[in-house]
Amino acid sequence: MTTGKVRIGMIGAGAIGDVHMNVFKRVPEAEMVAVTDAYLPMAQEKAKVHGIERVHDNPQALLEDSEIDAVIIGVPNQYHAPLAIEALKNGKHVLLEKPMAIDAESARSIVEAMEASGKILMMAHQMRWTGLARAFKQHIEKGDLGRIYHGKTGWFRKKGIPGWGSWFTRKDQAGGGPLIDIGVHMLDLSLYLMGNPRPVSVYGATYAEFGPKKRGMGTWGTPNWDGYYDVEDLATALIKMDNGSTLSLEVSWAAHAAGLGQEPFIHLMGTEAGGSIVGDKGTLVTHAFDQVVEAEIKHLGGEDDRTMMSKHFVSCILDNKEPISSALSGYTNNRILGAIYESCKTGNEIKLNW
């Protein structure tokens, strides 16, 4: 860091990469100095748009660039593990898009590479940084909810299958469907708010009732009608924790979900109060004088969630501290997701040994 700034390289110049390149312009302690993409013209175009000085022909060249301190990995899920591991071996800090990997074994390999490297690896779970999530976390840490014993979380999209036939809908490339795509966000935020209890068992089921029939498509992603669909379009699970608490999870890309909204939701039930986030609205509920009393959770001020997340990543590098969304959190999420898929296959509850 000869310039006094963390010099960052972007791997992946697509939609999510473009978001990161925009956001890091608002991080004064960082500088985006290089970009690469499998489709080189896109990387060249984004370099011009964002004023990035170097375009590398491939990820390996970027990872071997001695003038880069950290990388952001924003590519299809199947490449997360190999690129993150190679980045850590090359002495780079890593901000990794979700999910950590397409399966728990690959995620564990990333953790091992991080431990061997001594570098920072942070998961890009921006939902932890919203003003509402931060406010909710403050109430929980003050003890307003008491002991949280059950949570219910999910995200129903009624018609939103992304990029039919592309990597989004191929298990070998994405790792799964809505469970690993949007379910991982709700799982991660719920576990974080609950105080990161350790999951010990999982029972789950998945369904593919729309995708195989080429129904339920959304607007995200580019379809490939010569491709195929072998992932779920709805998943449900019950997760038990080592402290006795439970979490139910329900997500879909497409569903006849009558009476249900399409906003992400979390409902946490505690011994002293309950709290919820539904979209951008937060509520606390308790009992007083035999009446149900509800109060609004007010958003905390500050910058937007992605800017705060990005600044946290840079500060972890500069101060050599563990990120809030650590590598362990990413691995834990992958363990749970994998157990849900395994439970669906076997029809049994899956025990998680640590």
C-alpha cells in the first residue's frame, strides 16, 4: 500500500461487479486499480466508465499483479472457491460475493486457504448493513427481545426465475436455485441477528414445479434456451441451534404464494419481545397490561448499506481485524444450505458435526 490506499482489483465486470466499482468510488481509503472479466470487452468498457487504469486479460494475471492489495470476486458461483483460494495464495485480501461456494467442501477449502495466508476474507452480505438491520441489532444487543428462541425468515418471489438455462439454473454452476441465491441472504442475516448460534441439525425440502416447465421467469439474467434447469424453485427448512433455538426458512423464485408478499422478511421471537423486518419496515411487539403493543423500529442513519460494507472491508485490512461477515459465517451458511439439499434427497434430518 505504497499510496496509503488499499489498491483493489475487480474480478467480474458484470452487473454485480459494476455495483462494486461504483461503490468503491465512495471509499476514500481505497482505489480501484484493475479489472478483468471472461468477456474482455466488458472489462475494457467498465474500466473507461469507472476510470480504472488497468485491464488484465484474465483473473490469474490480475491475481499476480504485485500492485494489488485486495480483490473483489463477483463472478458465477462455481468460480468463487478457485478464485478466492488463488487470490489468498497470491497474498490478496478478498471480498467475496455470496454464496461463499457451491458446496460446503469448497467453502471449507476457502477457509483453510485464508487461515494459511493470514489475509482477510469477508463475505459481501450487504443486508447486515442496512439502517434497519443495524437498528434491529442494537435492540437485540440491549436485551430488548430477551432470549431469542425462534425465528422465521424467507423471501417469496412469485415469478422471478433468473436467466433460465444460464448458470443461474444449473446446479453444477450455481450450486442450487433460490435457496443458495436469495435464501443465503436471509439465512445469513437471521443468524447474525440471533447472535450467531451454531446450527446442529437441519430438515428441509425443495421443489421444482415451474422451472422445468419454462414457467415463472423473471427479468434478471439472460436466458439460454439451449441450456437447462435442474435446480429448485422453492425451498423450505427448519434449522435447530446448539442453544435450543430454531429458525424456519422459506424461499422461492416462483410460487403460487397467495396472500404472501414478495418482500424479504425476518420475524424473531424472544422471551421479552418480538421483532420483525418486512421489506423496509421494522416492528417490535410485546405485551403490556394484557394488550399487544407494537412499536416501529426506526432506521439508523448513515451511508447506504453497500458503502458501509465496503468501508468495513477496507478498515479490516488496515486494522487487521476480523470482518463482521467473516469467512466462518460464509462456511456456516454453506453447511446449512448443503444440509437442506441433503435432507431433501434422503428425507431425513441432517446432523451437523463441528
